[in-house]
Amino acid sequence: MIEIKNLTFTYSGRPSIFEEFNLRINHGDAWSVIGPSGCGKTTFLYLLAGLRYPSSGTILIDGIPVLRPRPHTGLVLQDHGLLPWSTVDENTRLGLNIRQFYGSDGKHAPTGSKMDKTRADQRVDFWLKKLGIESLRDKYPGRLSRGQRQRIAIARTLVMEPDLLLLDEPFSALDAPTREDLEKIIISLRHESNLTCILVTHDIEDAVIMGKKILTLRDGFNCEPLILENECAGRVDNRKHLAFQNKCEQLHQLISA
């Protein structure tokens, strides 16, 4: 469970993005976060990931304050964050190799999470196959499409077996079939593992497909969370239904208000 209590965050010399902001996210929830460019969507993810720190207030995950990056949290970056000199296989193993270097110290890896080479190989093989990039394992990111690079970034995160998955614009600039395929994979994963998933997007349809609850952020500072309950989440083919279209229109009006 995530508890955000009286969160205030301000970049130096700028107005506050969040001011006395409170929010609760339960384990296994699926959330979308949407709003205009510059409203604080990515900052919100970075705060949850422990990559930014509140100016005041607290963020707790399972009752523990987030004071640094948390080993059980997985973050998929908008620019993928792949190492251009490493193959698909090597990029996918990056987090596992870092954990092996530090050991199960409770900071870089969960306590008692040591994974031997056989288990690591199995995890890498599983996710490369599930994400349809097994045949690319010896290729380098520069030779791959944007959709393929996004799959690698997701695979690299999921081999770490997170309990909280944070996704920053994971479908931006993807063609429709690739976007829908990745949406299905993430929805399926969340159902299978009861994973808590928080997705940032600027796309109204993506927000409605992916989030059972949709948090709308505004320009200026955010004080009271604007939350839309969404019964249309979880099925990619819902785009064809009137209820889905009505929910998109409702969200559009909320954003525009």
C-alpha cells in the first residue's frame, strides 16, 4: 500500500507542483496518471520511485518511508534507458548483475533475494520469450525499433520481480498494434501477479484502458487529487464500446475543466 501524506514538492525557483497532497493506493491497484505537459506526472513517478524527495510531507510504501530507491519497485523510463553498447540479453540482465554485485543487502536488492545463474537465466529467457524479443537477444538497441526497445526496457524491469511497477509514457510514439500488444501484456501481468501498477500517460484512451482509477494532475500546484473511477479498464477491445467512449469524454471534460 502506498500512502502519500501532506506531500509538497517544489523545484528550486519555481512554483510548487504538489502542495499538501494526500493519496492512498492499495496493493494490486491499477492507476493511470494523466494531465498536460509540465503538470508533474513524471515527477510524481520519480517521487514514488525514490529518485526525487518531497520538500515536505512523506511517502510510505507498506508503512516504510521512501527515502531512496526501493529494490521492490520497478521503473520503466520513457526514453528506455538502455545501454547502447550492450545486447538485448545484456540489457535485460543489467539489474540482476547489479544485485549480484551488491548482494542481498536490503538496499540494492531485497533481503534474501539471492538468485543463482540458473534461476537468472530462466527469468531472462521467460521474459524475452513472453515479450516476443527472444530472437533479438544478441542484437544492440541501435538496430531495433522503438517498440522493440520498449519491450527490452519492460523485460529488464520484470526480471527483477517487482511488487510495484511504475511506467512513464510506455506507449508514446508506438504504432497501434504494438501499443495494444504491450497493453495486453501489462494487463495480463497485473492480473496474474496482483502487481500494483501506476502508468503515466498523456493519452486519454491509454489512461482509460490501463487505469481502474485515473488521477488527473493540473497545471500549477496540485492539492486535492482528482480521481475518476473507471469500470472500462482492463480490456484493449473496450475501445469499440460506447461505455468506453463515454468514459473518454468524461475524462476529457475533467482535464479541460
